[in-house]
Amino acid sequence: MTLPDGQTVRAVVTRRRRDRSGTWWWYAYQLTLLGRVDTAHGPIPQPHVVDLSAPHPIVQPIGAQDDTALDPPPQKRTRWRVDVTRDGRRLVHRMDGAAGSEGGSLATDADALRRLAQGPEAAVMCAVRRPEAVLRALPEPADDSF
């Protein structure tokens, strides 16, 4: 990534998407900054991750790295986390919600719909960041595969 004064810094790119006009690629990235925490034994370094975004050419791949995995087609995007509850049911979380654990499995839109279509005995939605509004807005699948 190129800073306004011409310096460069390496950051972890987490997502790429085009703007509404289709002209620019915007990159979501995480930059780790080193801060300091004061302790009884003196200050210690403390890393802090900051989520930011910037357009190309400010953000560019390093060398010949393949960045096609950053914008998979909609049917392959994993936007859901599925946890198993104590009673064996599946709990569907939005990836942008803090209620989902770090564990569980990732799911595409079709996978999340398939699980929820099995009924509340098999899967339920997160009560904090309810995914049904997002799932309801999705177009109907092209085939009857679920």
C-alpha cells in the first residue's frame, strides 16, 4: 500500500470489490500497528489491528500474487458462520457479527438457506445479528439443489 507521502507499507488484504460504477477496485485491508501498554514492569509493545479500505492503485498486490480469491462469485462467497449448539442444532451467524465464535464452519448463502429450511429443530438464526433479513433479500436459487 502506498501512503500519501509516497512511503509504502505491507497490509493484509481481506476483500476486493468494484465500486458501483464498475470503474475502481476497492480493497479492504487490515493494518497492524504497534502501540504500547503501560504495565507495572514498564511499557510493553501491543499490536493493534485496524480495518481500512482504499482503491487501486493505492493498494496493489506484491509481485505476482494472485488476488482472484478476493472476490469469488456470489454463489461461492462464505458470508455465514455455523456453530453447533449444545443440543446439536446449528446456529447461523453473520460473519460481520461479534456473536459468532471463532470456531464453527463457514457457509455460503445456499448452505445457510439449506440449513435454515430444515426447520428450528435442525438450525436457528443468531438472536443478536439476525441473518434472515439478508437471506430474505437474496434472489431465488436457479436450481432446486437444496
